[in-house]
Amino acid sequence: MKAIDLRSDTVTRPTPEMRAAMINAEVGDDVYGEDPTANRLEAFAAELLCKEAAIFVPSGTQSNLLALLSHCERGDEYIVGQQAHTYKYEGGGAAVLGSIQPQPLEYEADGTLDLARVEATIKPDDPHYAKTRLLCLENTQAGKVLPLDFLKAARALCDRTGLGLHLDGARIFNAAVSLDVPVSEISNQFDTVSVCMSKGLGAPVGSVLCGPGDLIGKARRWRKVLGGGMRQAGMLAAAGLYALQNHVSRLREDHDNAHLLAQQLAAVPEVKIDGGAQTNMVFIHVEAEHSPRLNEYLAERDIRVGGYGAMRLVTHLDVEQSDIHRFVSEVGNYFRQAA
């Protein structure tokens, strides 16, 4: 039986067409700026997001770190969500490597930050305090799409207070597809945007950081410092370029499958759905006594899920509608046997 992996959209494998693009990629030395495929990816991403420039990097973690290092200096501060990837899940890189202080705030229920609290958190110009330089947002945030009105209000706040505005847009295309708008409607509100190729877009590795030419120039220097300069990077860049050109519109299928998953799981009494599905993520809760045994039961049937008690289920290009039906059926079978 086919394996089903709902732990993350990072588990996707390149399609045959993407593999062919990688094999046939024209390559050069990217550290010298001579890899034509990497250059094409950067130019394409920058144009798509309406930015001056872009840089191809190995990971989303490095892309976000490059943005922070380029916006901020030692002793500066960035405001960020308490559960944000750039704060909680990237090893404290800004503090460890950039001496940049995070100032986390709790998210609102819809994944936004209270902008009044953000403004109140900005430090005064006083040597007792770190200098507040940057506001970081995340879209999507735990599968939630940030409203365009909120993004415009955040832009206005940063313009008024002199802050930079960075977006961890690992899943920005999921957000754009959900809102049914061009991705530039989102990216235009930000100074810099990080986009991950290896999540829903299905590339095996890589992210791009897009923004003004001067900031991307700083990011290119920092990329070298961090060991992110790659040589014949075109074989990886080709996958990202193929993903941007061919895998964006199909994200709607992942969203539809997530909606189906939430709808069908709602019929299982022992499963509690947390908020439905806006994009490609479904969050569920089961009683603690069942959680480890349910995971083991599913693993025995070649179905992989993440978390215990609270679980995040993520649909992606390797998950079909028939996989949703099979997954829900097996969850139901487990609880019937456990009764």
C-alpha cells in the first residue's frame, strides 16, 4: 500500500518533470555570480514578488537569518510572534549569530499581531534599550492566512515608526492562492520576503530572499559568511524555478484536500478539530491516553503523522484525495477497536 505522510509539506519528492529540469540545468559557479539557472531563478522570483533583487539560499532558516542580519545591527531588536518560526524554530540564530534581540508578542487567534501592542513595544531612543529596527510577520501562520487589511496596516505602522518589515513567507503562495490574489498583493507590503521552495511548492531544497537591491547585497555577503555560498547551484535552483512556474496554482488541490480532511475527521467523535482548514493544514486533538497508540497504529499501516495529543496534519502534492479517505478510515478503525 502507498505510504501516506501527513507530518509536513517538506516531505514531498520531486516530480519526474522537476527531476528532468534539474538534470538538464545549465550551471556555473554561483559564488562568482556565474550560474545562469540560479540567476534566472533569482530574477524570476524578484519579478514575481515585485522586488528589485533576490538571492537563492539553501534553506528557509538561512533566508530569514539573512534578512534579520541585513536589516539589523548588533544590539538591535526585532518584534516577532511568540510562535513565529524566526523566533522559536530557527535555533535562536539572530541572537546567536547576529547579537539581535528578539521581542516576542503573543499572536491573536487569527495569526495576526495586535498592532497597538506592537507600537507600544517599540523602544524609545534611549541607551538603556535595544534599538527596535524590524517587525517580522509570518504568512501563513500555522496555516492561517493574514488578511490583506492587516498587512496594509502593518506597512503603515512601519512607515510611521521607521521600522523595517520582513515576511517569513515560507508559504506565501498558499496565502495568495487562498486569497485568490497575485502574490505581489502580499509581497508589496514588505521590505523583504523569504519564500521556501521545499514546502508546498515541492522542490527538494532551497529558498529565496527577495527585497531591495542594497539589502540583498548585504544578504549576499552574509550568505558567504554563513557558509551558504554554493557553486554549481543551478541543479538545485532549477527545481525551485520549475516549482514557481508550475506548482503554484496546484496548491489549491492541497487546500481542497485539507478541507476534505477536516470535514471527514469532524465525523469521528473522538477527534476534535481546531478551527478547520484555511490552507493545507488541519490541527486536531485526541485524548492523551489514545495519542501514542493511535500514532503507532497508523505507523503500522505506513501512515505517518506528527505530534501527540495535538497533531498537525499537512496536505501536499504527494497526498491524493484517496489518501484522505484511507487516513480517516484508519483513524475511525482505531477508535472502534479501542472502544
